[in-house]
Amino acid sequence: MFWAVVAVVLCLVAPSMNWWFPGNNAEAASTLGTRIDDLFYLILVIVTVTFVGTQIALGYVLWKGADNRDEKAHFTHGSHSLEVIWTIVPSGILLFIALYQMDVWAEYRVISKFPADAVAQPVADVTARQFEWRIRYPAPGRKFKSQADIRKWLRVPEAGDLHYPNELCVPTTRNVLFYLRSGDVQHAFFSPELRVKQDAVPGKVIPVWFNATKRGEYTLLCAELCGWGHYKMKARILAVPENEYRQYLLNLQKELADDGFDEDAPESDE
Amino acid sequence: MSLRHTQLICILLAAPFVAGCGEQPNAAFVWSERTLSLMPEAQRGFRAEKIPGVRKWVDDNFGTPTDLLAWQRLPVNWGGFEGVVVEKPTDAPVVMIKVSFSEDVPATGETELTWLSGKAAGTAITILGFDSESSRISAELSGELPEVGDTFVLDLGHQLKQGRMVYAEHCVHCHGTSGDGDGPTAKYLNPRPRDYRLGRFKYKSTIDAARPTRDDLNRIIKHGVPGTYMPSFLLLGESETRAAVEYVRWLSMRGEFERRLSAELAGEYSTKAYKNKLRGDTTREEILAELKQVLTEDMVGIVDSSSKEIAAAWEESHDGVSGTVTSFPEEAKADESAPSGPRSFEVELDGTPREGAHQLIHVLDGKLKSRKLKVISRDAEANKLSVDFGKVGGLSDGDRFRFDPSRAIREGLIPVAPRVADSAESRDIGRKLFMSKEVKCVNCHGASGRGNGPQTHDFAKNSNDDNKLFPEPGLHDVWGNTVQPRDLTSGIYRGGRRPIDIYRRIRGGITASQMPPHGENILTDEQVWHVINYVLSIPLESK
Amino acid sequence: MSTTEATIHHAEHGHHEPGLIAKYVFSTDHKMIGLQFLLTTMFMLLVGGALALAVRWQLAFPWESMPLAGRLFAGQGGQISPEFYTMLFTMHATVMIFLVIIPILAGAFGNFLIPLMIGADDMAFPKLNMLSYWFMWPAILCFSLSFFAGGEFMNSAPAAGWTSYPILSAIMDAAPGSGHAQTFWLLGLTFVGVSSMMGSVNYLTTIINMRAPGMTLFRMPMTIWAMFITAILQAFALPVLTAAGFMLLFDRGLPGGLQTCFFIPADLVINNSSPTVGGGQPLLWQHLFWFYSHPAVYIMLLPAMGMVSDMLSAMSRKPLFGYKPMVYSMAAIAGLGFIVWGHHMFTSGMNPALGMTFMTSTVMIALPSAIKTFNWIGTMWGGKLQFNTVLLNSAGFVSMFVVGGLSGIFMAAVPVDIYIHDTYFIVAHFHYVLFGSTLFGVFGAIHFWFPKMFGRLMNDTVGKWHFALTFIGFNGTFFPMHLLGVAGMPRRYADPYLHPYLEHLLPMNQFITACAILMGFAQLLLIGNFLYSSKFGKKVGRNPWNANGIEWIAPSPPGHGNFDIPPVCYRGPYEYSSPLVEGRDYLMQNEYLGDVKHTAEKSSESTASHDT
């Protein structure tokens, strides 16, 4: 059918028109993101074949049926073997899709499968509130001794913590884990380029991990309706190499310690 | 289906379309309540005699949201590219004028150009476009052609226009078109959005009622006011933020201007006063004649003085003009050990510092970075600056510096001693000060810092309403809203959490709300730092 | 049973005509109630559509004054303010789901068709039936009131989305629309639920007890099967939603300052108020809500599937391909429909193991849907197609259902859903299912059964134009939304272009809006055609389509009591082009062909489904 052709053509030209995944060249900027994309493309192929097939079949029967000169239509109540075929084949494909996805999902969400280095040293505590992101980093150089230590840090703020709004800086060289929570209503942490999305559920502190493979500035926004300013929760994730990351934290520490006396730290951004 | 049903349904279907038709509303500035309380003639003037009322005075100087006016009297960076004609323009129906700018100017389409010098000085024309590659302006000129060397401003007020766009996109639904803090969303918010029209802002680096500096507003936009609905617009972009700051300043000036004009008339010519007068033996004609006289004779003076005072107040709170050293005398560099004393050198300034307000310059980079130096004199014509270097040697070419922003507005808000290192002892001293009768933090913030001190349960007087008591207990700000003393256990600091932010809150108080300033007579600098160390530690201990 | 009923029925027939109010307003006649539902929902369709167009306006021309309706808004200068935008899409979804799609399927067509198609003279409980319609109005009233709840027109409607996730919906201060408007919304939802519940109880009883003699379960038309399964779904899922709604109401506050905290955890600071006390779980609402609302998706789809099966068979002049697999797959969809709700919550932070199980069940629900699609195509294959509006809309249904179903697979796959969730991909998906499928099915059904309702035909040319414009407008609107979703544009954003990576999508959104406007205005054709034809359409007899169903025996429009004589059913409804009769290609369910032919036909029917 005409419509199927248009749809497929549109899908084919879409990437070239930049109507495709965000990010440099539509590539995900994290390893999990790349795997998610691969799964997407796999489903896309299966679905496109099915889509084109059914639409062509539909178009064909419409075309033939409209031009049917027979006195009567073909009289049949169905075909048992056809039914069996089109039950077994799709169910096989569908089961394959379902099982094939499990690994990525497990790595993304099952805590026991999280990368150990990321779990041991979380980089930040991210609080979503109407309508901004408040980031809390542990003091530079603070090493967490145990999971209990991390839990304590999550419960009670510390004097050396660094607070900053709407900008999460992470190192590119390792896996990073942060804890996500909400200060008021439900939000969702969504970074399109990194293909990370996790709801911030009030009353819960949820660990999320990702790794940014490339240096860059990635979008961070809210993906769960949180009120009138939902669209305003504009923030960014800065992914930089380890040494720059350390420097970023030190600079932040310096800025946050500004007591207005040392003229070395100008109090304005100008 | 009966015919009647059909008709009824048709009418119902048509109703929304009919209701929706008609005049299309335009974004307009909202008038303050006080302006609207004036008698109609005072608001609108007398059209027949061409006597302007308050609203016309405001509109004529500020314009409407879609047609902003740049009232040069106000200290606003309107934006606009200053340029100069460099070649005799070609004579054609469409004139091409080769020009040069001091900065990069993007290509534009149709826009406005105002001549600053030359035969057409002071007039504005609409040009067809500016091509940045050939650096040519195309325009249709009917009269005489400009000469080489004529100066002009391209796209005057573009910063303000940009500011309005940013404001309309991000700010207006809370702060309102005229900055009255009463946009459509405002009524759901606690605390209410800031009403700019009083020219009062809470979180700033200046004393008491002084206006905030651009840096202050910039910081609020970037970092938000935590614990309120004012979010952080960190990612807005430099030029957008700057434009928004400018627009907010301008809106604030507009609001203050309107307030002042209305206030002048409110006593005698409000609708209420008018009715009272009528009840006496004054006739309507007499009142109108009187009003006409006020509007024609006194108003010009009021407009003049109000605008100058407003401009001066905002001008006072500037961040200082920066500049670059262009040529520092050689011989002075040779001997750096000797006392260098006063030196004179050439500079290039980014703006014009106000007379008499530049006793100090801050060196921003180079060898003497972060030094403060005393200015002896400035020769504006030769772009020369004479500075006392004492014993510190000299500057180098290319060094950046900034004139000290007026110290008057920051008196007492700049620490004279550095922060006392955070320690258990320091916190303890701070805690004692916090509890002490002299400093009285506990009265509002409460013994545990929860913001529930005894004063939050008392009834306060309303200074806006003949000192009657407010109907509800608690502290109130100048806008008449209840204010809650900060719950210091929450770890949220509206004005920012840097030590200097809290220092300013303690030293300068929070203008317009009930946080009083604490001067040297109450707390020494060192004591302030102790209190700060204690305050910052409260959230760490409470859980 | 049949003889006694017949006598009662005849006795009723002699009754005097009811008065105007009794006939049009407080009617207990299922046909009138069906029509009432139909007209109400068509009006609501326009309301919901207008809300959608306002949403589209903002996305195409952000913060610009809206033409025509701009004056109605509380925003300054005819602008749509951001909180009003949230209200717009919330109410669009609410109106479309609860006041259009559910009632137009179950209410309008369920009511009109069930007794006619099973050969009954009315519903089992006519008064309950009337009540179920009149319970819609308190719901409409509540939803309308919620627009005024803030004391200001149109600036206080519920703004928590149709899903009403707590905390946004649980705490009065959380959003501009979370005040009394949200309370009204919840009450309205309850009323809709009561209305649906009354309907479904009635349908179940009617279908089980009042079928004509000879109408065995497997001789029921697919429409009736669909309504039957839908009614079961509603009866089981609705109580959960109602309970959840009440829990949320209690959380919002009871008289006397009492408050529960089912969904509210402790220590949230909202709008600078004092921290919340509680130990609730916002996720509980999501579980309860989707436990209803996912089956509700099938409530919104199955009846259309059933009707399309009937229409396709009639218009192809061919028996339905694989009747029993169709029935079983529908039952499977309903059954699986109860265990897939978690796929709305993949990113919600629930236990990841649940994600895996829900993924499997969700992917598997595509299977019965696929079977149905193949069977529909099989039905048309080799048919003698009547190329009219009904067929076009039905084929449009199948085509769009394929898109909607296939795009669903992306979201069923959890890892992909991590990215796709709450983007425009979802919006595209569910509009393909709810609009593309259900509404095309409904459009077809309106044209198909219109002669039965009014004794007149709808204008076919206008109908084709309506279909063509709607189809083009629809695909132009919703297909590009897949791309928006892949490009990462989140749902429910008043101004997505704030984010640089979405800036380039503005032209596409403008294109979408243009298509949406086209589609919106195309619906005026339908309404116009409907109203005009009801008065001036071409008059037709009882069976204009030469269809087989029992409803076509009744007069058009059927009088009180439906049938002249109580029908008896001899075969299934899909014996088109049967070789048993000469000179015509239909064989009605009630036609008695003599003993020999009848048995022959019966045996052929029983073997047909095992035919190879």
C-alpha cells in the first residue's frame, strides 16, 4: 500500500534529516546505550519486515478483492494449518525478542550485576525537585569504606559535601553510579544521549549507573510529569577525563568555600 | 432525532467558535493597583487638551512589551552595536554603506539604525540589512548620504528585546508581564514570586535597600533560590542571562517609576479621594481643573526627579567598569624593588566609570592579581590613569583590572577577616552566639534552628496599613506576605550556601523581610564566621 | 423460554408510545440509550479534539497567542501558560478515554447492538441501563467543574496527567491543578466507573441469558464476543481503580483534617509547606492504576476489533477467516491483559525481576494480536470487496492496528523502553492503537449500523472523503511522532525547544499540527454527514448491506421490542457466499433452509474450522 511505502521511506531518510537518536551521529554515548540501540535496530528490522509484509498483503487483498469479477467470494471458514503456522512463527520470534533483551536489562537495573567499581564509590547524590536538579558530591578525596558508609552518607549530609544545581560532572574513564531521589513529586532522570532513564520516586533512593564513553556535554532533563514546570528541568551532564573531573571538583570546592575575603576567587561569573 | 435536537446540537457546536472570535488580546503591561485606584482622568489624562496622565507618562517612556522604548536616562545596557562609516557610500537606489564595528556583529535583516553623529545625528532609519562578510549595510536613503566617520548604533535596544524574549519564555508566567510577581502561575506558589516594582531584592551583595548589582541578579538566575519555585537557569546561556538581567532591571525601574507617579497623585486624586471631595462642597469641574493644573505644571518635574532618583539608585549598584592596561611606562618596570609610588599609564576602558566613584581598582590578572590599588586621578581624554602602587611594583601591558564598585552600597558586607576554619570549638562559640541575648538568632530561628522561634507566633504590625496588626501571626515582609524564618536544619539556603552568602545575610540582613542586619557593634567579623560555622553544621547533626 | 418471552413481547408491543421525555430523555430502550451515548460521545469527541488542537498549537507555535480560542485562556495575552498546557493534555486524555472511547464502544455500540445481534427485545435490566447513561452526566459535570474549581475559568483543571500519579495528585499544593480540581476529577472518574460497571453487569447478563433460540456461544457474532469479554474485563478491573481512587481521595484529605497516607511517603517538602508525614508508597498507585488501565486499553480496543471482524466479513462477502481462533485470541488478549500492567512502569524503580516477567508477558500479548491481524487479512483474501466507507474504515483499522501493535514491541522490550519511555514514541503508539484502530473501527461501525439506527444511509461520498482526510491527517499527525520519540522528545513538555537537542524538531511539530488541524476539521464532515443523513439520507429497507446478522431482520429503525417475531438462529453470522443458496451471496442467521440443507450446512460449519 501507498502508505507503507511512505512510512518506510520516511524511516529511511529520517536519520539523514537528523530526525533520529540524539547525540553525535545518533550514536549512544554509553556502552549500555549502544547495546540498547542495537536492540532497537534489531526490533526495527523485525518489525519493518512484518510491517511491510502485512501492509503489502493487506494492499494486495484489497486490490484483488476490489476487482473480483467472480460471482461469489471464495467460501472458506479458515485454515487450521495456516492458523498453526501464524501462531508458532510469531510466538517464536516474540519469545526470542523477549529473552534476548534480558541481559541488558539485568545489567542496567539488577544491583548485583552493577559494575563493582561504580558501586563502591558513588559519585553523587542527585535530588530532583520542582523544577531543578540538585547535585551533591562527596567531598573530593572522600573514599567510602563500605556500603554502610555510603548509606550513612546518603542519610546525613557532610560538611565537605559539594552542592551544585543542574550540572552533574562525571569522569569518562570509569563506570559511575549515583543515587537518585526526589525532594517533592515524582520526576525522572533522563539523558537522551546516554540512553539513561530512571524515575525519581518520592521516598526512594535509587542507584543508577552508566558510563560515558566519550567526553562531552550531555542533556539531562525530566521525563515524568512533575507539574507545570516539567519542561523546565534543564540540566547537563559533563563527562570529562578523570584528571579534569578531579579538577572540576576542586574548583567547585574552592568556589563553594568562597568567604568573600580572598580576592583570588571572584564571586561573580563575569 | 427531532429537528429541535439537531438545531440544539448545532448551536452547542458553534458556541465555542463564536465565543472565541473577536479581538485578539495583546500582551500588555499590567498596571499596579495604586495606579488603577486613581480617578480615570488622573490615569489617562485629558485627551482633548492633550494632557497626559500617569499611564501615558509611563507608556511614553517605557513602551509596551511588544514595542519597548529605550529611555536613555536610565542606566540600562540597551544593547546595540556602535559602528562608524568607513567609505563614502555608493549612490544607488539602494545605498551600500561600508562600515566597521568594534565587535563582531552578526548579519541581520531589516533592523533599526540610529545616527549618533553626522548630519542625521539623532534620527533613526530602518535599514534593509547588514552583511557581515562584506561589512556593508544596505539601506534606502532618500535624503543626504552619510559621510565617512559618521557614527551610529545598529539595532539599538536589542539586548532589551532579547531580554523580553527570554523573560516571556521563562519568567513571565510567575513574575508577570510587568514584573509584579503576579503571573498566572503565581497564585499557586509559596513563597510568592518577587514583585520587582518596589526595586527591593532579597539576595544580593549590597546593603539594605540598595539595588542589587547585575552580578547578584545573574547569580540568582543561574543558581535559583533553593527551597522556592525559582529554579536554577544555569544552562540559559551567557547572553540570554545577561539580557534577562537587563530586562528585569528595566522592569523594576518601570515599576518604581509608575509607583512614584501614582503615589504623587494617590493622596488627592484617587477615586476614593475624589468621592470624598465631591461629598464636600467641591464640584467635579473644580477637581478636574485642579488635576489639569497638577498634570500640566507639576508632572514634568515629578517625572524628571523620579526618573533621576531611580536611575541614580540603580546606577549606584553597578559592578564597576573593567579595563585593560595598554601601555605601562618602561622605566618603572626596571626597578621593582624600589617603592614605586604613583604611576601614570594608558588604559582602554570597557565603559565609562562614574566620576568620583573610582577610588580603587581591582587587578584581575597578571602579577598583581587580586590587589586593590588606589586611583589618584583619571584623565578621560588621554585615557590615562594615575595609580598609587605603594611598594608593589607595577602592572604589565594587557593586564585586566576593574574599578571598584561603589563601596557605599557594600559597606560592611565585605569581610575584613577571612573565614575562621570550621572546627568543633568554632561551632560551639557560634552556637553560644546564636543563643545569646545580644544576637537574638533564636527569637526567630528557634533554639534548634527549625525556624520556629517565639516571634513566629506573635502578631506583627502592618506598616502598609496604619500599623494595624496582621490577621495571622508570624513575620511579614514588605510585600505583606508571611515569611517563615529559615529552617536551618533543612540544609537549604535560599540566598546561597557559600560562606560569603551567609555572611552577607547576617551582616546585611535580608532587606524587605524581617532578618535584621548585624553590624560590627553586634558581631565582630570573627564572631560572624563562628556563627556561620555553627549554622552550616546544624543540618549535619540534626538527623 | 422462547414461547413465554414471545407472549410477553407481543403484549408489550401493543403498548402506547411513550411521551417525549420518556422517549428521548429517560428512555429505558436500549436503542435510545445507545443513541444518547453515541451523540454524547461524539460531542465529547469534539471537545477532546479541541483540547488536543490547543496542545498542538502550543507545540507548533510555543507561547504565541492562540487564534479563536485564545481569549478563553487565563494566560496573559492569549498565551497558553505552562500550567494550562498541563491541564490541556490531562483533560484531553481524560475526555478522550473516559468520555469518548470507553462509552462510545461499550455504551453506544454495546447498547445498540447487543440485544439486536443476539435477538433479544431489550437489555436484561433496562432501568439499570438508563442509569448507566445518566451516571455519565455527573461524571461530565465533575470533569467540567474541575475547570472552574480554582474560581477562575480554565486555569485550575487537573494537571497531573490522566494517570494522576501521586505525589502530584495527592497533595493539594503540589501543582496548580492539584487542588479541588483533582478532587472533582477523581469523583468524575468514580462516576464513569459506576456507569461502566452498570453497563458491564447488564451486558454480561444479557449476553448470557437472552440469546435467541439457537444462538449458541459459537454462533455469536464477534462483536458480541468482544462486548462479552470487554464486560468481563471491566467487571474485574474497575473495582481496583475505584478503590485506588478512593484511597487517593482519602490521602488528599478527609473532613476534619484527617488524612491517610497510602501513597505519601514522609519528609517531602512541597511548595515550601511543612514536610509530609507518612510512610506510603507512590508506586502503589501506579500498580493499582495500571492494573485497571492496562485492561482498559483492551476495553478500548476489543469491541472495535469485534465490530471490524463483522464489517470486514460482510463487506468482503466472505465468512470470517478462523472464527474460533479469533475468539480464542480475543480471550487470550483479555487474559494476558491482566498480567502486563507493569510494562507501564519499567523505569519506575520497581523490582527489576518484575521487569523481566512483565516483558515476557507483554511481548507474548502481541501474539494473539498478530493472529487476529492475519485472520482479518485472510478474511479479505479472495473476497468480493464492497468498496465503501465501511470497508475503507475497517481496512484502515487493520492497517493502523498493525502499526500500533508493532510499535508496541519496542516498548515491551525493557532495555529499549528505558530510552523510549515517556517520549513521543509512546504518544505515537497509543494514538495508533486508540485513535488509529479504535476510532477507525468506530467510524466504520457508525456508517455500517447507521441504517439500523435511522432507516437511512449515510452519504458514501462524504464518508469516503472523511475517511481519506482523516487517514491522511492521522498518519501525518502520528507517524512523525515516532521519529520525535526516537529523537528523544519527552511527552508533556510545554516547550521542548528549550532544550537545544530538540530545537530542530520545531518544523516537524508544525507539520504535525497542520495535519492535526486537517484531521480535526475532517471530523466535522462526519458530524455533518451524521446529522444530515439522519434527517435526509437515502431511505433503505431492513438489510441494506445484505448482511447475515440477526439485527438486520428487525425493522430500520427497530420499534420498541426490536423484532416483529422473535428470531430463531440456525447458524453463525458469517455464511456469506454460501454455496447452499443460489442467486445471492448471503444467508441470514435466522433463515430456515429445510431440514436437509440445514443439517448439511451445520456439518459443513462444524468441519469448516478444521478445513485444510
